[in-house]
Amino acid sequence: MTTSELNSPGYEIPSEVEGAVAITTIDRIYNFGRRSSIWPMMFGLACCAIEMICAQASRYDLARFGMEVMRPSPRQSDLMLVAGTVTKKMIPAIVRLYNQMAEPKYVVAMGACASGGGPFKEGYNVVAGVDKFIPVDVYVPGCPPTPQALIYGLNELQRKIDKQSLKEVRWYRKGPDIVEVPIPMLGPDLIDPRRIPQLKLELAKMEQAAAQQTTQAPETKA
Amino acid sequence: MATPVQTTLDLSEKFPGFVAADTRPGYSGWIVAPEKLIEFAIFLHDGLSYDFLSNLAGVDYLPEGKMEVVYHVYKTTGGPALIFKVQVPRADPIEVPSLTSVYPGAELQEREAYDLYGIRFTGHPDLRRILMWEGFEGYPLRKDWKEAFYEDDLKPFKSRWPEGKIKMAEEKNPHGDNIRFPAGFDPEKWVPTDPEELLYASLKNYYSEDKDGVKTDHVVVNMGPQHPSTHGVFRAVVVLDGETVLSLKPVMGYLHRNHEKIGERNTFLQNMPYTDRLDYFNSMTNNWGYALAVEKLMAIQVPERAEYIRVIMAELSRIQNHMILIGMLLNDLGAYFTPALYAFEERELILDIFEAVSGSRMMCNYYRFGGVVRDLPEGTLDKIKSLVLERLPKKVEEFDRLLSENEILVARLKGVGYLSGVDAIAYSMAGPVLRATGIPYDVRRADPYGIYDRFDFDVAVRTNGDLYDRYLIRIDEMRQSLKILSQAVKQIPEGPVLTGKPQYQVRVPAGEAYGRVEGPKGELGFYVVSTGKPNPWRYHVRAPSFINLTALEKMCVGGKIADFVAILGAIDIVLGELDR
Amino acid sequence: MYGKGLLKGLGVTFKRYWNTYWEDITWVLSNKGKRYYTPEGVAHRSSKDARGIFTVQYPEEKLPVPEEFRYIPFLVYEEGPNGEKNIRCTSCGICSKVCPPQCIWIVRTNDPATGRPVPAPAEFYIDADICMNCGFCAEYCPFDAIKMDHNYEIASLKRNVLDKEQLMKPLSYYAGIRPANYAREEAARAEKAAAKAAKQEA
């Protein structure tokens, strides 16, 4: 750690104490407390949920890692373990739950379906990976990942938390307390509010292309 | 070869001009004109005592311009199916009379046919979309409806080899995502209408009542999809008067993964791992049902050893399913996790066997057309024997001792959620729920498949029809499964396990077949239509969890909201097969 | 009697509680060594005699996976005398045809000199975020070139699309994870080679 890093922790420091604040061990204690008591949210959607329950049950015990209880309520949990296929009908509920979680919050995409659509990617009701809507921290591939693979993934998350620093975490910076993801709407198909202007452009382009084709076809016929 | 049909009575003579035999090659059954459909159904139900409607599926015959609805009915006294179909021209609006007046169990299946094909059933009490949301554009399972990530009609896709430049599916769609919109759609001007108006309109009306001078309101509560006790993403909308349930509507489709549309695109062999993910607790049973349907079409025999292995795997699957079910039911009742942990222990040992045999704990992908994919490895049969003959009987008894006489359990389960036998058959319930009402209908006895006719076992039956019996019958069934297993592990012969060479391009002759097995949750059926190509034309799954929910409202109305949770837990639903 | 069922159930729970201590004590008294963090202990806790504590403490104690276990596929290469990697795959394309979710992309190129296809893949991609671990690619490969891996510790911080380099693993690794299958396939190969040699001589 260089002197300049030590002296710029991201806070406003009065000039009298400038040069006198460093936050190395506090980071480690803070992170140790956070990584040892992550409470997952009971969010099993499909088959991966069973392996998640198995990871919590008698043979592979998640409570050894501090993941003592699985809280069904998002207000009381730290980790959203998206286990299973994310469908368009379900995604508004998922985004709403993600918004209701309190900081610091993490998301682990468990299984092939939550990571990238999985074997059902080509379906008309399937969202190709939950990271299209909410930010994901760790991806655990597999269909379904065995409980040992899931525990490895959760340990990976714990290692990621270890590397975080008080200087850089979002919830202690200036700015809005919570950044909410806008909830998608179910119309003729799934509509993501963040992409509405872009969608409009794409639809206009598609209509133009279709109109061009119909004007070209009679020309070629004639 | 198609499912055998009752040929003793020529129904075309009974209804001349309106009923004709289905003479397409590989097909069987009767084609009924729509105007006589209800009269025909009443004759079957009352006159010939075909009281159990097993399957109702829509089929799209685009090249012939017809939309067909196919029905499979059975007698609860046992025997083969009677298949009948209705064919209507494929021009909107497509209308078929609804059979809910004769077979109330057709209600949810007709809603599904409406949702996915656009067939309007006249006379249906509540025709709304069930798996997709109201406002969704189009009828997805029609052959001319292409989804957003559509690449090719049939697999294998040509873009993967030899010109295998990797291109994510997102790049092919102009929106970069799995969405498509109708022409002329403007996302900025579109006003989100409430897609649930029809749902709330179908409930009993919300009104406030004056009881002894106190104004009380009825409350509408949404349970789910994220709820600690619904077994997966299932939602129920209940209207409550205090704590008493007045009206209840299930909402499904939160895990609709388009299994049937993908199934029509896959080859026959590629569908096998997808069937694992239907009822994800019992992948062995799902595989067997699908293999049965296709083997009927291909008319191939399965070797002896493979039949025994199939029975062993299916019965082990049944035991671990019932263990989990009891554990999760107790979880719902409030005994947080202790019985579930004990159940999970035994399940882990059974899953170790599945892992050793097939390679994966849950998604086994073990059965093939003509047998199973590989023989049991060294030492596995001894492990199975030691489990079945020594450990599991003791553990089932221990479970019984732990729970069955527990006063709290008895108080919560006895007399709750009553359903009579007659109602159960009318609502097409199948499986342990039906047998708990006193009707001894088990597909392994009524219409034996595989080698079940060689084993000496009893069909578990209880007579009270309430939740306590549904709990006890699962323990009975575990004991019967252990009985079958102990016979099977002693009688298993040596020999090959797969007929013919392993082939990945299976050519299946044209025709239709309905293969059904007695799954732990009920009767699991696969309806497969083939046109002689390597891909099926229609692939439909008769899911027991889906159809067992038809009677949910009847069982819950009048009880308390806490009982609803217990009733749902004891029906044993799994969302993978409910929503497909 | 009121309360009898509850007492019976509590008896079962108490017996299990007692066993968690008693099993540890009897294990130590019969001089079997440490009960935890040893392979014998793990094996006992996953056998039919498992009583008391059932937990397998991953990551310190890893439950060994059986031979048939399948996770993500990998490509087999044979190590040549100078350390070069001779990949067995001939880019015949059967694995990509038989894959149910179609997650395998293979580029087969033609030799510019002869115009015939080169029996090796130019590019080979597997999208592990689509792969359903079914094992069909390994089951139907006629050249024993693609096999299912046992490694399940592949969680990562980003999406997993694997290319040819990441997928290649040596034949010795395959022999280590699947000894019975390896022995059977080598025997079949040796038979074929002997039959071919006999035909050539004749």
C-alpha cells in the first residue's frame, strides 16, 4: 500500500487529521464479519433449488459457513441465490425482490439456467440469464451444480467479499442510498423499461426493413 | 404400434355419421364430430363407465389445415384406453365444445389448450390463459408461431458444424434478446394494463358484510410466487373472511420453460435429458414414461435385465420422493427441518446409487429406447441390496415412529382437506391422493407396464380421504416399494441391457402413442405423435401435479388459510412438471 | 394416551442426538484413528452403517465422485514424444449434432493443398452456461475424443464459454478419473489395431 493510497480513503477528512487515517485492519474485520454471516434468501425456482436445499441439509451443511438460516424475506437476507430457470413471468417478481433487499447485497447465479439461459434458452418464456436484469457476482455452472460445487461457488463469493474495501463500496459513497432496478413489464412480450428508447429505434428499423422488402418484392416480380 | 383400443363395441354404429374410426397409419381411436362430442362423452361416461379422463391434448396439423384435440379415457376398474379425437378446421375462431360438464378434470387442461393453441372451448366456466400471462401475443405451440430465438425448425442446427462460427443466440435477434413484438407496437405509447383483471374477476366478489353490527371485509391475499411454503414458484390468490378461505384460484406458469415446444424441435433421443427436468425429483420415472411411449411406436422389446434395472431404479426413486415429501410437508406444518433432515439423509444414500449408476444425482438420463444406457457398475448391486434389505426398512419404521402418532400432526391433518372418491375420479386426480380416498387405482396394477405383473405387492389404499390418510398412504407405499425391491434384487438375471446398437438418429415409424407410468406423484403420461421423421410432430406431457390441482379449490374452501398450506403440501406438486 | 405420540417421536430424536456423541466415542475407543478429515471416516459416513453425524465437511473432506460422474466435457489429447498435443478429435461433428441444447460449435477446415477436410477442429467452443451435463457428446463420440470431466470446482466471476485451449486435457488425466472405462476402451482400440494389422498382412 503506497502512501498516496493510504491517504485517500474516499472520505472527506478535515485537514487537521489528514495523513493520519488508514483503514487496513478495519477492512479485514469488517469483511470477516460480513463474509462469515451471509444469510441467503430462500429463492429456489426450479431443480437447482433442490441441490440448494441439499447443500443446506444434513450432508453438506451450509450452516458451517455462517449461512445459518435461509430467510424467505428479502428484507432479512444478504444473498440472493438465484437457483433455477428465470422465466419472463417471474422476472418482475425477482427484480422487485432484489430492490427490496438491503445493502450490502450479493447475487449468485446458480446453475446453467440462471447463468445464461441454460438448456431452455431457446424458449419463448425464458430469460437468457438473470444478469440481463440484476448484477451477478458469482456464476456457478452445472445442471444442476452438485452441492459441493455450490459450496465452492459460495466460498468464491466469500473470497470476493474479502477483497472488497470500505473505500470502494457503494453503500458508503456519496450518492443515492439505493439504486433500484426498474421492474420489467409484461406486455405482448417482456418490456425492460431501461431499454424502451432503444427498443423503439429497433422496432422502427425493423418496420422499415419489412416495408422495403414488400416494395422490392413486387418490383422483382414485375 | 399404438395404444390398444377397446374394439368390442363399434362406436361408429352407435353414432352413425358423426363418429368414425381413425384410420391413419399408426393411429387408433375414434374421430368424433364436434356437435356430437358431449353426447358421445356422456355415453362413454355413463353407458360404458369410462369415468377417468386421463389426458386432453391439442395437436396442430398445419399441413392438413386441421386442429385436433385428443382425449384418453380409462375405467377405474382397470384396462386399456379409449382414445377419441375432435378435428376442426384451422381457421380462427377455433371452437370445440368443452367437456367440463362431463369430466370436471378437463378444466385446467382445456385452459392450457386455449393458452397454447387458441382453441376456444365453448361452455368452459373460466377460460383464461394459464401458463402465459394475459396480454401475451400469440398462441405459442402453433406450428407457424416462431419464437424470438428461433433458428431452425428442427435440430440439429446446421450452424453448429462444419461452419461452427460461434454466434450467441442474442446476436441473431434484432433486439439482442429473447423478445419479439407485433408489428406496429410502440413501447412508449403502450400503457401497461393490469394483466390480472380477469383473474381477480374470477374470484368470488369482494364485498363487505355486516355481521352483528360490525362491518367486515373480505381480504384478497396473494400467496406466492415467492413464499417459504409453496413448493416452488406457485401462486394462489385466496379470498379470506378472517382466516377462512372463501375462494381460491391457482396461478401457474412462473416456471413455464416451453418443454413441449423445445420437444418438437429436438430429435427423439435429445428429448430424454429434457424429461429429467420435468419432475426433477424422479428423473428415472420420467425417463421411463417417455421411453415407454417411443418404444410403443418403435415396437422394440427390452431385455430382461434392463427391465429389472428399470424397476429397481423407479422404486428407489419412489422411496426417496416420498421421504422428501413427508419431510417438506412437516416443514410446512412448522416442524422446521428436523424430519426433513432425517429424510435427506436417506435420500442422499439413494442418490449416491443414482450417481454411481448414471453419472448424476438428479438428472439421470439413464433410460434409452430399448433398455438402459449402461449396466450397473461393480459393487452397486450389493450396495442396493444392503440398502433395501437392511437399512431402509428400519429407517421407514423409524420415520413412522417419529411422526405418525404425534398429537400435533394428527390434530393438524385429521379431517382436513376432505375429498370424496367420486369427486376425485371426476377431477382426474391420480396417484396417492386418489388412493387415499378409497379408489384402488394404480397403473402398475390396472394397466401393467414393464414387468410389474411379476411382482407380489399390494396397492396401498386408505379410505378417509383427508390429509392424515394422504400422509399415511405414503408410508404404506414406501413399504410396498421395499417389498417390490427386495423381490427384484433377488430375481435380477444377467444379460444385455440394451436392444440393438446405441444410435443417436432414431427413426420412429409414424403414429401416435401414449405411454404412462405410475409416478410417485400420480399418473405421468407422455403423448407422442411421430410422422416418421427423426423429430416428433407433437410431444405432450400429462403432468399429475398440474391436473391434481383442479380440485384444490374444492378441498380448501371452508377451511383455514393454514390448512391450505398443508393441503398443497400433501398433494405433492413439483413445479417442473406443473408448468413444463 | 395424550402425549404418547410426542414422547415416541422425542425418543427417536434423542436416540439420534445420543448417537452423534456415542459413535465418536466408540470410534476412538476401537482405535480407528481420526473420524473426521480422513477418507475412512468419510467412507463410513456415506455407507449404509452411517449413524450419528452424517455431515461431510466440504472443502476439507471431499466426497469422492464415482467413475460415471459427469460435469462439463473436455477434449482428450495424446501426448506425443516431443511434448506436442495430438488432439483425438477429427471434427466429425457428431457431438454437436447430438447435443440436446446445441451448445457445441465446431469449425472444420479444409486442407488448402488437397481440398479434403482436416481431421482436427480449427475451433471448438462449448457454452458451459447452456450445457446440461447430459453426457451424449461423450456417449456417441466414435473416436473417444470428448469425455465428461469430474471437476466441479469451476465457479467463476463471469460467464463460461470455453474454447479449445481451455477444453483440452491429457489422456493420462482421463485414465486417472475413469480407469475402468479407459481400460475397456484401450482394449477395444488394441483389438481393432490388431485386426487391421492382420488384414494388412493378409
